[in-house]
Amino acid sequence: CSPEAGYRVEALIVTDASGARVAVASETANRYTFRMPGSAVSIQAVFSPIQGQAVDGAQTFTDVAQSDWFYDAVQYVCARGMMNGMGDGSFAPYTATSRGMIVTILYRMAGSPAVGACGFTDVAAGQYYTSAIAWAAEKGVVSGYGGGLFGPDDPITREQMTLILQGYARLSGKDVSARADLSAYTDAGEISGYAQESMSWARAVGLVNGTSETTLTPSGTATRAQAAAMLVRIYEK
């Protein structure tokens, strides 16, 4: 069952034929599991309004004004369940986005398919991002830092995000061969070797813009507002 715009699944209540509650585990924000008893069960979803989001789908975050450059992007991603507010009525547009969160958003966009175990040693079981990171690694969307590490809570950099988005686009069957000339940017030489192609691709297809007319800031962290804008672009493309 899917909640209407402005609502989220608060809990899933499962009872057996005798009315006894069946234990339910939450694997991700949108995935619940339980062990089937020896009888038929009834399932009831409990929905609750998303704080900071009106029930008609219009977002009313205290720190997002209509005059902000990211207003439309925030509206777009929240209305589609790609991102949510912080739970206190704010969106925190200038807060850094974590690597685990970006992968989780893409995992939701892919339909949250079933996955196997996560092979990264720093990704604990049962976290909101566990299945998403396992899926991303399995599909070649991410490869981690090496040494079995992924850094799920690390702020994601702009160049890291382009690499992950390119991997997602490739997985979705899109042509990722486009390249832009980045020589006009004075900090193009600061782009890490692993992200040279993804940054060039992302600029060519309009997923990223410069932080100024002459800078890309590849190692700068991607804020939630910037992440929302990139997600809109890749979703539309």
C-alpha cells in the first residue's frame, strides 16, 4: 500500500487468525518483513502526516522560501517521496547530504528491490541505508572507498555524487557517453582521477553547474538543496 501525498507509513500491524500480533521488522523506510505464521494474517497500515508537508502535497518548510533558487526542486523531490523534511518543519537545505542518504534515494527510485547481504564492513545491518547500499554495490552504482569501507554517514562531495548518478543512469539504460570541456574552470585540475569522466558527463548533460563562472568545487560537499536539484535533473532526464 502506498500513502497519499503528504503522508508516510508510520507502522504496519499484522495479526494472525486468532487476533495475536505478529512481530514486524522495518528493513528500510519503505520495506517491512515478518515471519508468516501457520494461519492467514491481516495487515493494516498506519499512516501519519509528514511534518513540514501539507497533506495535499504542498511543502511548507520553515527554511524554504518561494524566492529561494532551490524552492521548485525541494517541492519536486518531496512531492515524489525522494526526500523528506527533517521532522521539525524544516528541510535544512544548506546541510550536507550523506553518502548513505543519496544511495537510499536512488534505491527508492529504483523500486526498492530485494537484495542480498551488504559487503561493506562499516555498514551495519538494520540501518535505513543498509539495503540501499547493498543494492548499489551489487548493481555497480557504487564501489566504496576500498578496503571494505563505504562511509555511509560521510558528507557526499560533488564529484562523488556525479559518479554515483552516472552509475545510476548507466544502470537505467541511459547513454552516459556525453563529455563537456571543463578546461574553463580554474579548479578542474582538482577533480579526482576517479571522477574525471563523471564530472565531465554530469556537466555535459546539465546535472551539475559551476559554483561560479570559473569554479566547479569538486571536493565541496553537496548540500541537501544541491542534491534536490541534481535529483530533479536526473529524474527528468
